[in-house]
Amino acid sequence: MIHYSATIADHGRRMDSFLRAILPAASLSYIRQLLKGGSVTLNDAPAAPDSLLRRSDTIDLKETSRIKALLVPRSKGPDILYEDDEIAIFNKPAGLSVHRSAEHGIRNLVDVGISFFGRRGIVLKLYPVNRLDRETSGLVVMAKSSAKAGDFGKLFQEGLVEKRYLTVVSGKTADSGVIDLPLDEKESRSEYRTLCTRKGVSILSVTPVTGRSHQIRRHLSSIGHPVMGDLRYGGKRIRDLDGHALHSYRLSFPHPVSGAGVSIFSPVPEEFAGYLSRILDGEIVPLLDSLLAG
């Protein structure tokens, strides 16, 4: 057997996403076959595609010649959290644009994703269904055809996608709150709950009900609690963290093809997790478990 131990960057990751990370050249059907055939165990029990990992979980993978040929170091390639025949959901790192722009250069998530599928022998275009700011990390949905991009895009337009973000802001916030501040002359609404306040900052879970440009950053700044690291809107610079402390950690939506409810959690990037750990004196797992629980 080939043994792995889940890290903090896996906390909340689906098992099929973990397998995609270590077997990037494997087809989607082969990963499904491994799980269905019992070739993968989680803490010595059969693993399912949607089994969620937690730090220090043990994953065992049957050692075969085909699996050994497909194995690569986990640092290779983009981080795909969910994939089916219609979409791939990426965990975008901070500092990478979703699409090509003159301002931020050529490298972008769309091209990285297309190259990744090309290495699997799949020629396709990827169509972003949602977007994140360059310095915001987390969940980006990419459709595998323009038609599916339209189908999934309607979910966002009709408010059928629940979006949640994890952020750290300056100061002590209320236990919960609603920010109804028009942005760009359009109705805008953000809801938040405070997870904890320590060391002069507050850790929040934020649900943007509408989807305006820089909405969360602008809304939180407007109430005197800018996102840490967000220099544009008044946040303080953070040691050892590039960009700002804002991460898209959950998307939930009804799948327009299968009809099933889909809820994907995005593990917190290692640098952001390190920052949270410093705030919480190392007690980060209870916070992440609270996010997983809802």
C-alpha cells in the first residue's frame, strides 16, 4: 500500500480531489474506478468520492504498476476540488488572475487549467462561470463548454448559488451583521457572522448575497473593518502573507444537469492557514471544523 497523511491544506478536501492531486494524468473514470473498487481507504475504511479529509487522516492507496506510473509530487499542476463531465472547480491561489489581462501578465487560471487537461490528452476550452479578484483565493467554477457555462452562469445570476468567504478584518466586529450599501449605483448586500475576535482582529464568515466588484472588501471597509492585507481599501499589511486575507471557502448549488445538490469546500491555503494559526495560537482545526459544519 502507498500511505499518505492529510495536511492542513487537505482539511475539508474531497477524496476524489486528493486522488486528482496525486494522479493528475488519470482519467475521471479511472479515479471513479479506484474508489468504487476499494483501492482507496480512509482511516482503514473504504473511501467514497465525497469523503471529506481532515488533518492527520491516513489515506492508503493500493500499489499497482499503473498507479505507480501515474503518481507525481502533489505540488504539480492546478488544484481541482471537484470535476464532472460538465465542470471543473479549481482552488485558485492568491496572486493568480482567473483570465488573461494586460495588467497582470499572461499566466492565468484558465490557461493553467487548459494546459492541465491537455496533459491528460483532453483538448478543450474552459469558460469561467464566476470570478475572484487576483489576490483572493478559493473556488472558481470552470465550464467545459460555452453551453454549460450558460447553464451554470444562470445559477449565479438567479441567486441559486450560496457563496461563503473566510476573512480576517481589523478590529472587533459585532457577532453578526448585514451590510446594505449600494455599490456602483446598484443594490448590494453582504451578511457576516463573527467566528472569533483575538489580537485586534476578527475572523468572519461572509455571505455576499449580491455579486458586485470587490463587494466584500468594499463593504467591510465601509463599516470600519477593512480586510487585513487589503491595502487598496484600508487594510494593514500582513507579515508572511501575500495579498489579502480573503478566501472563498464554500459554494453550494443545484447541479443543472444531474439535479443533485453540490456543496464544495475549499481548504484554506497554507500561508493563510499559517496566519490564522498565529492569531489562534495554533488552534486552527476547531475553526475549520466549524466552517465545514456550516
